[in-house]
Amino acid sequence: MSGEYRMTSDPSEKDALLYVPGAGLTMMEQMGMSDKTARFNRTDGTHLGVPFGGETQSMNEFNRIEQFAKLQKPPTIKFRDLETVIMSRISYNVLPMKVQVDFFPVTEASVLTNITIQFDNKDLQFQAKEGVQKAAVNILGTMTSLTRRPVSNFENTVEVIAPNEMLQEYAKNKSLYQKTVPLAPGTYRLNVIAKDVIGGNLSAQEFAITVPRLDADKASTSSLVLADQIGKLPTRSIGVGQFVIGDSKVRPRIGDVFKRDEKMGIYMKVYNLGADETTHQPDGQVEYVLSKNGSNEKIFDFTEEISQLPNASASQVTIERLLPLNNLAPGQYTIQLKITDKNRKQVLTPSAQFTVI
């Protein structure tokens, strides 16, 4: 298996024996009623062999073009009432909602875009049903080009279920939803519409997002995510569910506000580091610097070798750390990562701000 996947209107592209004379023959070719060289004289854009009994309707050239076009269309939207809100371009904020977008490049042409949406449970309308209290929010997100050409969309319903006797406690919590959308590098319009199913409150927000391009000739990083939950997943759960990045579960803390009794997760990927000619491994360091805003004093300064990080390679390095906050006084802080690539003589300095209460 080559690991290469792409859309095509020519099914013969997956034939590994297409260019091997006398191998992988169709029944017609085995019976001498056709010749393998005839595959390369077709005028429909394929290199398929002549099937026994003639071509099926699905292989009609126009049917294949139609199927190829449908594969590139965004899914059909079910929440039509929310779609009309997007098309009318009216901004609502009756239902408070926070949105965060993070980017994790996969190839030069594809970037996993994590869209995380957060609600405060106290802003949702609960209703007694089947012995529990339930709240539900319909979410519709659309990605379009700057000229509003549809690119992709997603929709889902987020439910919060609370036992009757614990409703007050659940109302203090927050509800998060995350959707991962693969996008090509470029600038897009992101519209997110949310509607409280029971209360009817609505929120509509529009953002301009710029999906970064991965440059193979220099080191670069993904988004730096500050998380309240971070950890490795069991093998059967890799790539499944929300907040999953590779083999880790990373739940972002929207708003970047942490309590002193919590641990703050730091997650980021580094791409295309220079490889040592002998070991073929990256050679560099990651320095973690924590400082309080308004002060030049370094509260925390720690350095580790990139080659010592788990599964480190020149193509990709994953930085995954938990930082205890119990020794920090309430206030605003900045965490900066200084990534030094000794082979390419390049330094990256991503940073993020957070608040301790």
C-alpha cells in the first residue's frame, strides 16, 4: 500500500498491474477477445479493460463526471432554518458562544482545522424529560471562500443531560463541541450558527480564518494549544471522537483561564526540522519560558533536547507537556517556546497568554 489517497474519475489508476504485459488480464483478454494494449486507445479518459458483457451504466463517462463533482460538494445541510441565518448575514449574540480555531498541517496541501465551540450551561434552557434535565443546541458551521463559494460545512446537535438533583452543579459547567475539517491552505469565511432547541435563543458569528501553508524548506509549527485535558489514547480510540489529535486527546481551554489547582496542558507540533547527516534525527532544543505579564522576571525556564522527545523525527515532532499552576499567584502570564533547529540555523518562538485565578 502506497498510503496515497485521492479522488479520480479513472478506476484503472488503482490497477498495480496496468503497465505489466500479460498480467492482471480481464476475462475478455484471457479469452483472446480483446488485447491489453487496447486499454490505452480508449477515448473516455480511462485505461480500463473491456468487461465481459459490455460496459455498465455506472461507467458511462458523464455518470463518472457527475459522481466526481458530487464528491467535491459539501454535505447537504439538514438545519435549513440555520442556513437562512447565514445567507441573511445578520449577526446574533442572544446565546453566548465562544469559538476557537487551531491548525495542524498534514501535507503541503491539507491542514486539519480544529473548530472548538463552547457554551456556558447556565445560558442553556433545560427541560425535564424521561426523569432527567435535558438541554440541546443545534450547531451549523460553514466554510466558504472570500467570495462566498461553498467549501465545506458541518452540523450536529450537542446535548447536556443532568440528573434532576444535580442541575445546579451542571449549570456551573461548560459544554464543548469540536469538529475537525481538512482544508487547503488559504483564507476562508467561517460562519458558526447555534440555536438553543428548547429556549430558541440564537447565536451567529462570522470569522476570517487563514489556513497556513506547510513549507518543506523550513521549520514551522502548528497552533500552540493550551488545554485542560491532555493524554495518550488507547490504540482502539486513536483517530476516533472529539478532541483527538493523532494518538492524544487534547481538549482546549477556551478563553485560556485556569484555576491554581489545575494543570495546564501545552500541545504543539513542529514540522520539517533539519536532519543530521549521520543519525537522520533532528538536532535542536525546546526552551519553555514562563513569565508574568508586566514583569521581565522568568518564573519558569526549562530546556530539553528535541531528539529526546517521544517519536521525534525530522519531519514531525510533538511537544506535549503538563504544567502545574499551584505555585503561581493569580494574574496573567505568557508561556513562550523557543525552538532551536541547529541544522537549519532557525529559531521559532511561538507563545500564548493565559490567566490564573
